[in-house]
Amino acid sequence: MKLIKEVNEKVLEKTVKRCRDRKIIIPTLAEQKDPTLIPEKITRRLPKVDIQSVDPLNLFRITWKNDPKTGLFNRGNWVEFPSELTGVKARLVGLVGKYFPIGAHKVGAAFACLVPRLVSGEFDPETQKAVWPSTGNYCRGGAFDCALLACNAIAILPEGMSQERFNWLRSIGTDEVIGTPGTESNVKEIYDMCWKLRKERGNKINIFNQFEEFPNAIWHYTITGSIIEEVYQQIAKPGDRMGAYISATGSAGTIAAGDFLRTLHPAIRVVATEALQCPTLHSFGFGAHRIEGIGDKHVPWVHNVRNTDMIAAIDDEQVMQLLRLFNEKEGHAYLAKQGVSKDIISKLNLLGISSICNLVAAIKASKYYEMNEHDVIFFPMTDSEEMYTSRVAEMAEMHGAYDADKAAQHYARYLMGANTDFLRELNYRDRKELHNFKYFTWVEQQGKTSAELNELWDPDFWTETFSQTDEWDKLIREFNERTGVLASLD
């Protein structure tokens, strides 16, 4: 499906002037994938710019390859978790999202949704506000991208999400921050707010709904998929194989990296995780849960279910108690006694709540598929503990001070004792059923058609959809040439 159908020259001319006046240069996806392509006149300025500051140069830091020590770039950031922590022989590798601007990789998916519309004139930053509906980091990423690109943003997220998210959105000057009823599992309420804004504001807004935005999946297919392959090539030992890719479904953007990896490793298992308390994909269930940032109660429009091999439903209590084990002093002391190195312990705060969920799913999948030391399993660590400090404090208030006994219990039960319960391996009919389940959200509620739904089952649809980045990059380069900002740098 071709996403950029035409260029609105009238709007584009205004946007070019806007970016010229504000000295904005837009990176290509090729540069996000391979920062060595970034012009030297930009890279020599980056070390002087804080990665979290609202500076347009930070658009060039929307990559998995930020080096937190130099302010420039490396070959990727990852953590390989040892068997002393996981209890399995398989090699479990987490990609670190903390070193993105905003501290989470969602800033990349939001970039891919906004920029093609911006450089084609489909989005008018002078007359429209960009609306970012989300249950977590996506609206933060969208708001940050808008701040860097001189666009006005509206962030929509459930009012029960962590306070850190709301504080951060207001700190960067987000135009509007709208809290909707509920918590992580209340996605429909977010959609309802989008329809309300459409009715009230008409063409004064432009909605970037990550759950139906194909650029979300395209960015992860192109950028996240490629960095996983690069890291694998760096760490693979003789006889190793790409065993699995684990990702919380959420908006189903990140899991699209599995589509890319299957083109290189046909035998890979792609595992989608969700909360046991809301097992929508696992058993068509519903409910509320505490694994922030993964969404549920529906199948996202952009989820290519045909490429998913297994559903792992993870108990949110397991995840929340591991959050304490990984971040409390007594938890660290106990892990050290079990042989976990100081280096690994120092990196456990790189795992946010959904990252821990992915780690648990990786442990369970490795046991189910009886994987060994030659199997390498990758999963994204979307964000870090710093977005959930208040949750750690809440757990302490609820359960009391953390001590060695609690650490021992949680280590034994939730890591060493993790088993293969609540896993659903999908056959062809299972996948088709989950695909058809999209009907009730997207056709009945959100205005899609049955014909469009049927089109999503065709593998050729996804091949075409994932092949559009070269066209986007061409438009971005032309845009930068018209602003003249890059050419004017000394």
C-alpha cells in the first residue's frame, strides 16, 4: 500500500520556510539505520547537545546506535543476560532503548509517522496540531518529535499511567495533555477521544494513531530489524542460530522487526507478549493490568498476525516483583550471591516494566522450544526503570521494605521457576482467527472496511508496505535541499 499518494506543494512551501527559519534539518531513515552516513558538519556539533534537550539536532539521535559516553554513535547498545539470572542455556539479548531521546525507542516510530506527512505537505504545522494517542511512550515520542520539528502536539494517554509520563510531557511544553479514563488496558477510551477531537476540531488536527499507522511498523522493520541483525553478527559464535524474537504487541510496531528477521532467518520464532490479566491474543480475554506501554483488548491494525508464532501471556505480578528485585539494594545483594556479575547488576535498571515482561517471555519461550546455548533470543528493552520510579515506591508502600527473603522468593519463583504456562503456539487457523478478530475493533468501530481487512492477510501487502523507505528518504533529501539549512552550515 502506497502511503504517500501525492505532494501538497502549497502546504509544503510553507513548511519548508518554517523549517528554514528554525534551522531544522531532517535525517533520513538511512541515516537513522547507519549514522556513519550523517554529514560531518552535523556530527561535530552533536557532542555539545544534550540528548534530551529540545534541539532539532537531536533528530539525528533517533537511532539504536547512540553512544552515551561520547555523544556520538557506536555499533549498538545491548545487554546479554547470563544463565545465572535467566536459568536457561539460551543466549538472551536485550536491545537498550534508554539511550534514545526521551529514553525510549518510540520516538523513532513517531518520527516515521510524522515526517512523511510533513515532507509531502499532508500535515500542515501552521494550521494543524498533531494528535498522539498512546498508552505510554508513543505520545512522548510524538510530542518530542513535534517540539524538534516546530509542530504543535496533543498527547492522549490514560490518566492512570505513571506520573513520570505526564510530568515529562508538560516539561517539554506539549500543547495539550489529555488524560482518558482508565489505565493501560483502556485503549478504546483513547480511540473515543480521537473521534471526539475529530468531531470538534475537524481539519485543525491530524491524528497519528500508532495502532493503525503503517509507518510505525515500517520504522521497526527497517531500523529495529536491521540493528538486531547487526548485533547478532557481532556476537554470534560458531554454530549459533537466531532462535527467537520477543516483543510485546502494544501497537504492533516493534514486533514488525520480526518480519524483517524472518527474511534472513526463516526458522526464527516470533513471540508476542501481553499481560496474563488481559489475554486478548492468548484467549480473546480482557481485563486490567500493570504492564505499562503494551496496550490490549484488541488486535492492532498494523499487526501482521500471519508472522506471529506464539503468544506469551505474562503475569503482571511477576513483572512488578522483578522490578523490585532488579532495582532494590537487597535485590542486588541477593543476585550477587547467585553469581550474577556486578556489570549485569549495574545494567538491570535499563529494563522498564514492559522490558521485564519481554525478558520473562524470552525465558519461557526458550524453555518451551527447548533451546540451548546455540540459540540467540532478542527482545527490545523499550524504556528503563527511570520512567517507573514511582511504581517502585508504590510497591514498597504496598508490600513493605525489600529484604533478602523477598529477593530469594522472587528470584526462585519468577526467574528460576518461570515455566511454560500460558503460552499459545499458533497454527495457521489460529493466526487467521486472530486476524479476523481485528474486525470487531477496526471495521465495526474505527471505520475500516472488510475489503481492507482481507487485504492485510495477503503477504504481498506487507512486502509492498515495508518497501517505501527509499521514497521517503528521497522526499526528505529534497526537503532539506529546499530549506538550504544543511548547505549553509560551515
